[in-house]
Amino acid sequence: MTNEEITEEKRDKTDKADKMDKTDKKDKTDKSDKKEKTAGIFEPRRFSDLDKNERRYVISAAFSAVAAIIVIIAAYVTGAGAGFNLIGLSAVILVIILALIAAKMTGKKAVLLAGSIIGLLMVITGFALMATSGNDFSMMITGGFIMFIICFAGYRKPADREIQDERSLKIATWGMAYSWYLTYLVIILAFWLSYFKAVTFTVEMITGLLIILMPVSTIIFQRYFATKGDVY
Amino acid sequence: METKIRDYRVMKNLTQAELAEAVGVRRETVVFLEKGKYNPSLKLAHDVAKVLDATIDELFIFDDDE
């Protein structure tokens, strides 16, 4: 064996050893990653250990649960009864809303676009069916509207919008506060109009109005402040 | 309110995006700061001044100072 052949053989061995070392390291990293991911899913973690999106999801879930409890208590107090139907239907609606929020948090444009289109189709189909058949499709329209708002808001958001600075937080907060105030005024007006029998509102009309008014007015106020630069 | 942020930023050879990243805000916020349309918190004013090697007084000119 010549010197060159010996050197070549040594180089081959070193390359193989390097490759094996890298593969081992990769395997170990993959395993530890998988372990961490598995731990993240199955092991309970403190709220402070969660990332921003996970925190939002937990907060949304908690708010939804509180909303369901309030609706059930209200139904019980008003004598409508808090039977299994009400609890079951509330649970289904909450699961759908949470699934939408989870889809929004994936941040994947394709998912959000698909959600927006489905929501829009639900609204259009609902109106078309209501006009042609005369039946009530308000639940389909409202559901489609919620889906459209949640998904389209996420779809339209540019990448740098993920940064939440003091200005964006201020605008978001004031937008919501103004929307809350407007909604409160609308409710007062609706109450007095109904009290003096000027208009007869159904529960669906009022809740549907709130579902549409609150997010739309929030978006309008936030857009206005964002264009203006500040909230003052 | 007027600001000299743009002048100091140009002197430091920074883009709006770079300044925004340095102080941890969106580029839009820097745009409105430069136009004098956004009234920043003391913390943000301090951070901007620090990055631009200036004082808050040098960067922000309030109407009653003029």
C-alpha cells in the first residue's frame, strides 16, 4: 500500500466517523426536540411558561368558558331552563369558536383565506336561502360572519404586525373602548325604543346586532386611530 | 409637537426600519414619530434618544417650547 492510498483510507475513515457523529448528534437533537414537544403537549405548564400565542389561546378559552357559564346562568335565572340542550349547544358553539381561533393562530395564510371564503359563502348562501325559502338562516349568516371576521383579520395582517409596540397596543385598547361605548349607547337607545313600543326587537335581532356591531366598530375605530397616528 | 428624529436618523445613517428594530417598535410608529403625530411614552423617547445619541430635548420640540 502506497502512502497516498494510506492517506486516502484515513480520510475515508475520518469522513465516515464525521458523518456518523453528525447523524448521532442529529438523532439526539431530533429525539430531544420530540421529547420537548411531547412534554409541551402532555405535561401541564405554568401560564408564565407559555408563549404569546398559547397564552392568547388559553385566555380565549377561559373567556369562552366564562361566557358559556354566564349564558347558562342567565337562561336559568330567566326561567328558560339550563337543560342538556342548552349546555350541549353552548359547548358545540364554543368548540367551533376555539377551533377558529386556533386556525387563526396557525398564521398560515392558506388556512385563513380558506376560512374567510367559507365564512363569506356561508353569509351569502344564508341570505340567498332566506330570500328564496323564507326560512330563518340567521344562525348560518351570523356564524359565517364570525368566521369571516376572525379569519380575514388574520389573513390581512402583514408579517410585521406581529410586533406589538406601545402605539399598536394603545390603538387596539382605545378602539375597543370606543366600540364598547358605542355599543352601550346603542343598547340604551334600543332599550328605550323598545320600552316606548316604537320598535319590537327580538332576541336574535339584538344579539345579531351586537355580534356584528362590536367587531366592525372596533375595526373601524382602530383603523381610524392607526391612520391618524395616535388616539388623541 | 415637532421632532428632529428624521434629521438625527439620517445623520446616523439609519433607515426607519432599522431604527424601529433598534427600539423594538413597528416601522409605522417611527413614521408617525417623525411626523410628530405620535406622542411616545417616556421609555420610547428615551430609547430613541439613546439610539440616535441625542437627548430627548433635542429630539422633541413641544409647541410651548417654540
